[in-house]
Amino acid sequence: MPANTSGLAPGTPSAQDAHHPILEVSGLSVEYATEHGAVRAVDNVSFDLAPGEFAGIVGESGCGKSTLLFAIAQLLAPPAEVSAGSVTFKGQSLVGLTDTQLAAVRWRDLSVVMQSAMNALNPVKSIGSQFKDALRAHGAGSRTEIADRSAEVLAMVGIDPVHLKSYPHQLSGGMRQRAMIAMAMLFTPDLVIMDEPTSALDVVAQRSLMVQIKELQRRLGFAIIFVTHDMSLVSHFSDRLMVMYAGQVAESGPTREVFDSPRHPYSVGLLDAFPSIRGPKVPLTGIPGRPPDLASPPTGCRFAPRCPKVMDRCREAPPDLYPAGGTLVRCFLHETGDGESGTAKDGQREKAMSTGDGTSEEAGHA
């Protein structure tokens, strides 16, 4: 591996770089071509990611979370395509790059951890063989160099290097996910994109994996985009949270502020659907109705048919993202920077979700 002469831990941004976003997503839209016309699954999403930042993205199934990640990593396949906007990573535009150009960026500077490691890993190759393929693709030719680095990253995620000889089906679900994370760490990338890496794991394995991810980030300094359905996973680990609904950003801001004072009615609904493990018993209200058909979305606010605070104007025109406190909210209630936030449960939510060690005691799915 190339020698580190900067005096910083691998992946740690310099003082100058720390002031510039490592990732800039601007007006990004993704459409799926269908026989009835284009369906916009991601609609005009913009955000920046700072070096070393942990950004969480949450929302119901079908809201566009995974499609957004695939668009950022340029992994979309027909009939999906980026229809508008830009993705700039370390000053380089990724949209429109050829596979050869993207190959020089992936793994070395940007890695992706897929949702199901059993599907992402090659079932007929050992873990070590798959690590070797990735290392050789980026110029690591020495057999000793490959063996040493492969053993190093596997040990880094708490797996005995003896399992380099194992095949994916010989590992448990948690070990497969950690092996995928180890593979993402082969070149100490600047950005790791994770698409629901804990979805197939039990609660104990989820907690263990999240602690491992956070520790690796602390040691190596890479930025993370983490997509999940599980509100508890991001509540204590992410720096910033983006709530998506029907392909759009509904609310975005510091994680603590979104959890303490959710301002979009959809964010409130997601958090109120989370079961509290402490404090007084309260009924789980959930969110009535279902997400809109993106082939023919509502004329106004996309959440209006399900919103408990809907107004006439919500059905007539789509709201923009308005600043409210330290967050951005797509809701007319905050058009002037005012409006209500959260529910009576907000003050108790953090205590209910915390176990005192920076992790969630129980995983709840919104």
C-alpha cells in the first residue's frame, strides 16, 4: 500500500480540506423509464457532505433512499438514469464518467457496502480471493502485500484472518456484513456509502456492527452516508439526518435537532411510530394511508393526503424547503420560519431511545 507521509491518520482531512465538502450533490433527479412514461424516484435532492461526517438517510420503503445512493455511486442501471443535477466528489463530477474512469475512483476513494452481503459477495470465491481481486484492480501486485492487507482489514472488523479462506455461505450474517465493510476499507477510502447494511441482522448484531462502524470511522476519518429504515440506528451515530418522502427531502438537519424537535409532520409520524422502552406508556399512532404513486404524484405537497395538519394550500402547490431553526423543512407551516415542531413525546424521546452507552437498546422500524 502507498506510504502515508502526511503525519495524519489514513483518511483524516487536512486543515485546509476540512473546510470543503468532500461530496456535493446538487439538484439530483433520477427517473425510471416505463411504458407509461418516466417515473421520478429521486426529485431535486441537494446536500453537501463534509470530510469525516456521518450522514443518515431515513424514510419508508420506496421513498428513494437506495436509488439516491446508487445515483451518487453511479451504480444505476437501465431503466434508471440521472435525469438532472450533479454529483461532485473531491472536486470531480461523477455523472457521465465511463466505467473505466469510475473504476479508478471506486474502492480506492469511494466504497459501497450493499444491503445484503450474501448477494453482494461472490458465492463461488473465498473472501480472500475477492479481496485480492479488488487490490489487484488498483495496482497491488505483490502476493505478500495482498495477503498482509487482507488480513489487516479483516482483523480490523473483528474477524480472524483465517476466514480469508472461507466462502460467504460459511460465515454468519454479521460476519458477512463485516467482511463487506473490511473490503470497503482495503484502500482507506474518503467516503463509504452504506445501503441498509444491518437490515438482515438481529438486534444484538446490529448494535455490534454499528459500534464497529463508528469506531472505524473515528480511527480512519472517512465520511459515511448511511441509509436505513431503523430510526434507532442513526439516533446516536449520525451527525446529520435527512428524512426522505416520495423521492424528496422532507426534513434535513443535525440529528439531535431532528430527533428532539421534528418539524415536518412526516418526521413526527416516523418518530411517534418508534416504540419507547422507558417512560410512560403511549400508544403507537403510526402514519395512516400509504405513500403516493410516483407515476402520478399529488399536485401539491406529496404528504398532504396523509398529513394531520394539512391545509387547503397544501393540495394546490408544492412547498419548498424552508429554514426552521437549524433544519430545512418542506412544509408550509415553516414558510416564515415559524410553525410548530414535534409532539408532547419529543422531550422524552431521547431518553427512551438511549441506553447510556451511545447505542440503541432496541431497534424499531419506522
